[in-house]
Amino acid sequence: MEYPCQNRNAAGVANALIAAELALSGVRQLIPFDEMLDAMYAVGRRLPIELRETALGGCAAAPSACAACGGCG
């Protein structure tokens, strides 16, 4: 059985490991981490709630996902 976003979460883990390897290898980033985080957070906040991966939107709000977890609230 697969829950919403399981494959994307696994891809995120793989990307995090690659990023960690790059950081340890001495590859210099052009944009500091805190600036990148702020920029990505700002973009995410601009997404309509229906497109975010939260209990209010995205795959997590699909009927099958709600049935699997027993519904919100």
C-alpha cells in the first residue's frame, strides 16, 4: 500500500542525500542556504492552498487518502 506522496518523499530523501554529499565535497553554493530557504518559502506561500501538499489540498485531500486515514478532524 502506498500513502500520498510516498514516492515523492523518497525522491526528496535522495535529493537531500545528494545535497549533503555536495556540501561535504566542498562544492561552493552561489546562493547562501538562508536566502534560498526564504525564496522557496515565499514561493510556497504564494501557492493556492488547493495546490499545497497539506490536509487541505494536494494529494493528501484526495478522497482515497482521506478514506485511508479516516478523514480530517
